[in-house]
Amino acid sequence: MSEVDIDLFSDLTEEEVRANEARTQHLKSQRLESIEQFSKDPTERTLMQNRLVFRHTYGHASPPPLTVPSLLTTEECQDILSEISLQNSEWLTSRHSAFATTDIPVSSLPNLAVSLPALLHDRLLSRWIAPQFGFHPTRDLAFRDLFIVRYAHDAQRGLQMHTDGCLVSFNVLLNSHTEFEGGGTIFEGVEKPVQIQQGDCVIHDAHLQHGGMEVSSGVRLILVGFVDTVDTITKDNIGRSMAARTM
Ligand SMILES: O=C(O)CCC(=O)C(=O)O
Ligand SMILES: [Fe+2]
């Protein structure tokens, strides 16, 4: 074949389209066959198997959001908020590129950077998120990001509909619901916004479209977490630090 015969932009022939479809179908059924042979118990499967089962189960339809009441006590919520005032932390608006929140990363708060992820790992990842989504309670999951978000009637009021770049997301209301009007999390397919009490937590599949309902008065403060499998978080962190070194 001469160079002029190669047209990268030509449409595939009907035969090639059929062959591609058959290959995709074959891969799908191979994947399904191997998933069916996995143990039904997530603690007996590997991390990669658990991830495959998660994708297979929720790839086409997300489960409805789940509310965990009183994940944090009122005192614990207040301690988190006092730490922000104590550190005189600056609210950032450029950490999440596409759907930016006004936020502070927990990693920048010295008295919470280690203790809060540890507490949430135990109380939320192991007890709720791992069993709910088919992961090993202690081995598989970690936080890709953990941050405190501020919505206010005279600043950022809400957040448009989006999906998060992780497997599972959650938010915990940190201040009292009496300190604002409106607010809550809107989910595709859920009629009313999910409005929780101080310390309660809403967990959801990160691919379920959701957004922050605008506050019409006052201030709403939430703790947001993006949860993923430890292997992908480690890989992305290595990639990021290598990119930083070559800059
Ligand atoms: O405001 C909320 O309830 C949702 C926040 C959120 O989805 C996010 O920060 O990614
Ligand atoms: Fe989100």
C-alpha cells in the first residue's frame, strides 16, 4: 500500500464496524464470566476484583444516595469549625478546576490533617462505604480529597450539577441547619434536595449527577470527601510528584 492509499479519516467499512462490535461484545462477556467466578465476599477478593465488581454493578445505574445520621457529634463538628478560625485559614476557589467550590483542604489544618482522615476511615469507610459498595473494610479505600466547603448567600451560594472524579463521594453538614436557608444536595432522579442535620452524612456514587442547592440566606459549611481505591490514588500521586519534579 502506498502512502496516498492511507486515509486515517475514512469511515470504517461495515465489515470492520461489525468486527469491532463483536470484539467489544466478546471482551464484555469474558469480563462477566470472570466476575461470576469471583468470590461473593469482598474480603476474599483482590482489590482489583472489587473494583471490577463495583464498575460492573454501578456502571450503568447508580444506587440512590444513603444518609448516615450522626456520623459526627455536634462537638466534633464544632471542633472542626474552630480549627478553621484558629488557623485563620484562607478559603480557596481554584482547587477543583471544572466545578470549583470555596474550600479549605483538611490536609492544611495541622490539628486535623492526620486525626480526621483516621477517624473517618474507621467510622465511615470501614463501617459504611466499604460494605455498601463491596470493598474490603480496611484494605481497599482511601481519601482522594477531603475538604471543607463554604456556601454563603453573599458569596458562592451553590454548586451546579456535576459528577466527581472518584468512586464514591460524601458530605457531612458541619454547622447547624438553623444557620442557613436553602442548601442541601440535589441528586439526579431524587425529587427533593437531601437536607441533613449537623453531623449527618450523605454518601453517593460519585458518577451520580449531583449539585449543591443554593443557600438563600446564612452560611452552609460541609465536609466533602472523595473516596477511591488506594492503588489509583497512589498511582496518581506518583504521577503528580514526577510531573512536579520535571517542571
Ligand atoms: O454542596 C453539596 O451538597 C455537594 C458538594 C459537592 O458535590 C462537591 O463538593 O463536589
Ligand atoms: Fe460533588
